[in-house]
Amino acid sequence: MTTEIGSQAEGLRQRWTPETDPEWNPNLPYGGKVYLARKKKSDPFHIRIIEVVVVIATLSFAYYAYFYFDHLHFNITHAYAHLGYPQAQHQVGQRYLHGKGVDKHGGKAMEWFRKAADQGHPHAAYNLAIGHLRGYRTDVKDGEAHKLIAHAASKGVEEAHKVLNNVCTRGGCD
């Protein structure tokens, strides 16, 4: 058995030697033999269609992102708001309130402010209370507007300090 392996090893060594190969050139770098590149087969038709579709989709998205940035920003922020991020919920409320990237809708704005305020977002609490005081339809109960403004003021919202000192001290927050 060992003689068979030894003779196979010798056969492998004898199959190729630089002296017997007509393509061997010791003057060439990297071992004296250069392998030529094979011609690549062209891609199948369905791969080319997929590539064209991807390029068109990328260009379309770039156009949409450039010319309709506010709408794109609203949709992305809206997705994060549905995931429960209070900052995103506040931003969606702001977008609905001011109509930036979406149609103005005060009621939806107050709904999003409520969701963010329930999670402790100070600006959303302030906006919800101010919306209630300005007559927007909210689910703010009696005396809750004062608590929301006080919460916002305790978290450093400057406008809340002003409203707390000027309006709420006169009984306008009830």
C-alpha cells in the first residue's frame, strides 16, 4: 500500500516540470507562467432587467427625496411615531399642526401630542395644554392643562414658564 502511494506521488511530481512545459518562462514574475483571463459569459437577460429596475428605482427615490423632502420626512417620522418614540410623536404632531409635509389637521396633532405627553415629552405636554387653551378639540380634563404646563416648565421649556407665570396665575389654565 505504501508503495502505491509513493508511486502516485512520484507520478504527480513527474506530470509537470518547468523544463517540459513550453509556456514556462523563468523571466516572468510570479513563478514563470502567466494565465490568461478567460472571456466572461454575458449576464442572463433577467439579471439585466433586474439591474435596470434597480437603477430606475434608485433614481426615482433620489428625485422623490430631493423634491418632496418634507413629505418623505413626515412618512419616516410617522413610522417611528407608530413604533412609540415620543420625539417622533411630537414631530408628527408639529407637522400636522403646521401642515408641513401633510395637510393641516389640529385634531390629529393633538392626538399625537397626547401620545408623546403620556410618555413624558415636555414640549408635547406644553403643546397639548396650549392647544386645549386655544380651543382645539383635545381630551384634556379640567385642571390637567395646568399640570401639563407645570410639567413642561419643570423640564425647562421656557414658553411654559411664561405661560405658567402670566396665564395660569390668573386662573386661565383651568
